[in-house]
Amino acid sequence: MTDAYRRAMDCLYLLCIWLAGVCLVAMTLVIPVGVFWRYELNAALSWPEPLSVLLVIVFTFLAAAACYRAGVHISVVLFTNALGPILRRLVLRLADALVLLLGVFMVIWGTGLVQATWHQVIAEFPFLSVGITYLPIPVGGAITLLFIVERLWLGPPPSTSFIYREPGEAN
């Protein structure tokens, strides 16, 4: 059971990384198109900016979940490294608990936001529901929760253990 969960989280992690990477590459292609049309052809396109915003939303929430799993999220290690092993473990668990609360918040309130905006459309993309554009919030929160369960149940993933070390682990 634990091996299956770890493998599933590995697959989910890779999916997050790939989708975030595709969004990043797409943004780097879409933004120059908008700039070129606006300043060189003197005919502004309406879709590059909102598409870039949508891509950055997907990128942000998927990459944030992946960064949590990899242990490369924003953190201040100066403080935790100055603590003794017991206090350090306590502070790291507190950080995990706070991320857990944030994930629950994202799932609950993000789902409410998706439901509240489901029947609205984006002017530049009339075929696209605003609710769908907010979907990365609860999805990213749910993925983060799955990664938290993995860390608390099985410990940090072996592939990222060189980044995120539990107190007392060998180098």
C-alpha cells in the first residue's frame, strides 16, 4: 500500500511539473506574440494577455504543490537550522500543519469560487467558463494535501530527500 501511494505521488508530481512547464513555455510564446502585434503591427490582439493570466494561474498552483513535495518551497532555514533537533522537528511539523490548513482552505473556498463563477464567461474566450479558470485553486490545494499526507505518512520522497532533510538524517 505504501509503495503504491508513493508511486502515485511520484506520477502526480511529474504531471504537475510537466503541466507547469508547458504553461511556462506557452506564456513565453504568447506574450511576445501580443507585444509584436501591438507595437510592430499596430493591431493589438485581445487574447494574449488573458491567456497569459490563465496560464500563470495554472502554473502557480501546480508548481507550488510540486515545490512543496520537493521541499524547495519558500522557507527560511536560518531559523530552523539554529534550533536543536527536537525544536527543529516541531517547527517543521508546525509548517506542515500550516500548509495543510492552507490546502484545506484552497479546496473549500476555491471550490466555492469555482461554483460561484461557473456560469460566467471570459469576454475574450466566450467558450470558457470563469469557473474553469479558477479550478487550479482547489485542484492545487487537493494535490498539496495529497503530498502532505505522503510526507506525514511516509516521510519525504526519496528522490527529493537530498533537498528536504528531516532532523537527524545523514547527509
